[in-house]
Amino acid sequence: MTEPELERLRGRISEIDAELIELLGRRMRLCSEIGRIKSREGLQIEVKEVERRILKRALELSREKGLEEELTKAVFRSVLKYSKERQRRERRGASDSDLGT
């Protein structure tokens, strides 16, 4: 493989990375909205059954695409961790604003 071919492929990877970042941003904005709703309704942040469904669906999709199961688990566990943290921040923000701080 020549240097121009490598650069072309690396360029495509950079484009995909940008798409991933865009998708993660969209997902986190939805998590913030969910966090606000959960805060308002007094619902728990962590719902293990929902997390199991998300991970199960991700693993099914990854198998269809021929991806390694461990990669999918690692990525989605991390995404879920940060999604819950985002919701917790929304809850703290709602609590602070309720107190006038």
C-alpha cells in the first residue's frame, strides 16, 4: 500500500470519527433531556433493565456487522456510564435551580 492510499484511508477514518462525535453529541443531548424528565418526575437515573436492553440490542447489531463482542461491550458500557453521569448532572442542576442557586 502506498502513502497516498494510506492517507486516503486515514482521511476516511477521520470523517467517520467526526460522525461518531456528532452522534455521541446527539445522544448526550437526549440523555440530558431524559435526565430533566427523570428529575422532574422523581424517577431513578439508573434502570438496569433499560441498560440490559440497550446492550443486548447493541450486541445483536454488532454481530450482524461482524464486530467483536468485547469492543461493543466496552464502547456501550462507557457510553452508558457517561449517559448516567449526564443525567445525574441534570438532576443536580435541577436541584440547584430549585434552591435558587
